[in-house]
Amino acid sequence: MSENQTLIENRPPSVAMLFTERVAATPDGEAYRYPVPPASGQGPDDWKSLSWRQAADRVDAIAAGLVDLGLRPEERVALASSTRVEWILADLGVMCAGGATTTVYPSTNAEESAYILADSESRMLIAEDASQLAKAREKRAELPGLSHVVVIDTEGVEADPADPDGWVLSLAELEARGAQHLEKHPGAVKERIEAITADQLATLIYTSGTTGRPKGVRLPHDNWSYMAKAMAATGLIFKDDVQYLWLPLAHVFGKVLTSGQIEVGHVTAVDGRVDKIIENLPVVQPTYMAAVPRIFEKVYNGVAAKARAAGGAKYKIFQWAAGVAREYAKAAQDSYRRTGKASAPFGLSAKHKIADVLVYSKLREAFGGRLRAAISGSAALSPDIGYFFSGAGIHILEGYGLTESSAASFVNPGEAYRTGTVGKPLPGCEVRIADDGEILLRGPGIMEGYHGLSDKTAEVLESDGWLHTGDIGELSADGYLRITDRKKDLIKTSGGKYVAPAEIEGQFKAVCPFVSNILVHGADRNFCTALIALDEATILGWAEEHGLGGKSYAEVVASKEVEQLVDGYVQRLNEGLQRWQTIKKFRLLPRDLDIEHGELTPSLKLKRPVVEREYKDLIEEMYDGAREA
């Protein structure tokens, strides 16, 4: 048995115990950094720190406060907040009290929030601010089991005479209550932690899903304890790392990163404000961060747009440098695969050095200058974009997992990473490919099941522990996994040909610097079509330079000039596709797709049925009249 396997098998029974061990090991080490906006509202944020001991003091107070409010083991506490340090402290507080956290995206509307709270039987709610409290107040009559709402940020919160006595309290009041409880019962939290068993529920995450009502995925403590040990065993994270964490913590991808950090003990800078990422990176100077592909696409398109705006010569230099980056990355990765050392031919290396001075070094500085690796997950990253960043010295390690597998089942192994794959399984995770190409997973990270839905659980989880992922993939001889598509998203044309829309969509994102979202359609049709949404800032910048300045986004995308511009990129895409995969017609959408309209999940995945239903008329219009072969 390997040393890694031994470490994983000797894991503690709970995240709460894992956290206790971390605090005991490095009490004075820095645990978290978080921004405090200036009182005036002007100027840069002031970043503060919490040591592990300071974090533990707050976690203990929150846990004791919840116990004092009557929380019993495995009872659920819902957490509706954006990513901030209090989210992590509250989540740890719930688990250290023996409870389980029900995660709720702050963007979830009142109706769906109430459904999640009712379905999970959450006893309490920790709400970020007045807007989250308002949702609970609106649906209070439907939530008779909700005994308390704890508000993190009380600015703008007003008393409501309709609230039951003591129903609303602030996080500060909860912590004060916990401190008083600990004075009377100093061992209260310790006793709760020691009583937690590995199979005890820790987290209930409702999959946003691309169809239907969300399902509650039951993740016991052992899932997270295993994940913490397995992530450390990959050798990708180190105790002197600084992680920049902005991903939604209500999503399993963000949540799993908190477990790995506790195991390794490095610093995490926490700020979920997506509009602050560019500003924060040079301040935080992370050594690693995780993101979804859309972020890398936006950075790439933004850099390309900036070069284009700077004039013809600078744009030509950027295009040349982008080509060199891709060529260099492919050569270096191929060399590493053959020899165990990344290298490229002399002439290409010489060009790469020049491009590095002109383009890549500035890009790395924008990421803070110390980024060793970025982890990408939740959806497929276009290989062309991956190769560009790889060649520029921003190493994007794609990973793969589901909510049902505690997020991290595969990740690319450091220097041996291969763009276009999601890497190798984490220690302890088994994989096999079914006869129809579906990826099956088994191991300590797999969920207990769907909350209250034994029939749905049986559909995806076999009695011997194999989880049906619903994804189609291929394994290389040396264990690297490549995802080709979602099983249910594969298109079969009326001519009997199979098309993987996600693959074509990813290729288009690499070809067209103006695209934000694209949906390829063609199931039971004679040819493929596409709905395309453009990135507003990028296309409006182009419009300004081409005589369309002052027009709205909707007017710009409706213009003949923009249609011709995008058509050029569609034709370029088609050159690299099989005949039956090519996009014969497309329509530009009058606005971008977003979470608010239900077209994207909170992790920015396309909800195909929603988009196809909403733009049914545009789709039918493309298939009216003459049929194309």
C-alpha cells in the first residue's frame, strides 16, 4: 500500500476533527485573508487576516451559539450567502455543532429558496444580508420549521413586527450567545465534535441542474475528510501557498477547496465579488486559484480586444504571440510525455522568448505574478484557450467531478498536465468506461444519495457503489481522461450522425474573440445551427471602431456588419469540422444568457432546454424553407 493510500485511509471521521487538528498544529499560522472596504467607499480595500486560532475562536462561538439555539446533530442549517470569510466560519460552525449545512446560492429566488429550505427541513438559516432575509420573510408561512434566521451583514435590516420573537438575530449576536454558552458549558463544542461519525451528514448541496427541480445531494463528513487527504496527496498544493478563493461556496467546486486548505494549512484569500477579480489578483498575488472556463475565456477575449484597440501592429503582435504560445505549449507537453522534461525546438523557443517579453509577461503580472497553476473545472475549457495560457506560463490544470462525487474526482498532475484532458483520478477514486462510453466512478468521495429520493438515487448509484456520471469520455492507456460530452446532450441528426455540441461550442469560443455563449442545435434535424450571444463590452468596443458607436448592444448585434463579422468566424470554425458537424445557419441573440433568466446555472453551465425553449422561434426560423444537406 502506498504512503498516500495509507494517509487517505487513516483519515479523521469528520471535517470538524480535521479542523481541530489543523488548529492544534499551526494555531498562529495565517488561515484566511479577507477584504474590508474603506469606510468612505472610495479607494482600495484593506485586507485583514485571521490566524487558525482566531478562526477557531469564531467557529467555536458560532457552533456553541447554534447549540444554544437548540440545534441537534444532523439537523440542517441553510447558508444563503456569497463567498466571504463568514461563509467558511459559519459552515465550520454548523459542522462543529454536529449539524449539516444546506447551501443556497444568493441568486436563488424566494420560491426556489423556500423549496430548498422546506425539502431539506432546515431548522435555521444563516442569511448574508437584508435581501436574503427578505426572501425568508416572504415565504415564512411555508417554512414553519424554520426557528431562526441569523444575518451576517445587518446593514439595512429593519425590524418587522410580524417576525416571531427572537426569530432574527445577527451573526455577532449568535457569536456572543455562543461565548456565554461556552462559559457555562466549556466542553459543549468539543463533545459535539467527538461524537461525529464518518457517515454523519455534513452538507446538503442542491444541484442547480439543467432541468427540473433541484435535488439535494447528501455528502457525509467522510466525503470531505477523504477529499482533504486526497487533494493533499496529489502534491498540487503546499503549506506556503496562497489561494485566491472567489468561486461560489454554495457550489461543490468552491466548497471542496476549503477542505484541501484545512488539511494543508496554507493561506486562503476569500472574496466572492467577481467584479473585483482583476483588481484583487495583483494585491493577493496567489500561487494558485480555481476558476470556471468562462473566466479564462473572458480574460483571453479581453486581452485580444485590448490589443485590437491599440492598433493594427499591436494586434498582429498579439495574434503572432498567441500562435507561438499554442505551438510552444503543444511541443512542451509532447516532450514531457515522451521524456519527462518539457522542452521545445530551438527556433520555437527563441520566438517564445521574444513573445514572452512582448505579451506573456504582462499577462502573468495581471494574475499577480506568482501564479503557479490555475485549476479549471465545472465545464470544458476549449483546448485552444488552454494551450494559449499554457504557452504564456499560466498553467491551467483541468479537473473533473460532480456534486455527487464531492467535486474533485480527476485533476491534471502538475507538470505532467495535458491540455484537453481532465487528468488522472485522485488517489482512492476508481473509474471505468461503460459500453456506451459513460464514465462511472466509485470511491470515498461518492455521495450517500439524493435527499428523500431513493428512486432517483437508484437511477445513478449502483448497489456496488458505482456512480453513473451522465458524461461520455475516453481513458488513455496511461490513465488520462478526456470528456467528450454529456450523455444526454449528444445530438443525433436526422441523418443518423452523432454530434457533440459542447466540443463544437468550445472550438468556436477559441476561434471567435467576441463570443460569450453559444448553443449548437441539431437533434433530429438535417443540419446543425447555433444561437450565439456576444460579449457586450468586447462587441461594443468593436462597434465604436467601425461606425456603430452610440448604439445599444441589441442594435449592434442586429446590424449587418456584426452578422458578417460573426459569419467569418463561423466559416473558420466549419473549416475544421466534419460536414455533418458544420454550422449551416446561426442567429445572434438580443442579449447575453445569464443566471437571472435561468439560462445558466450558478456555475455558468448552459441550461440547454431553457435556452431552446426561450428562443424556439429563432431556431424554427433557421429550419424554415429550404433544407440544407
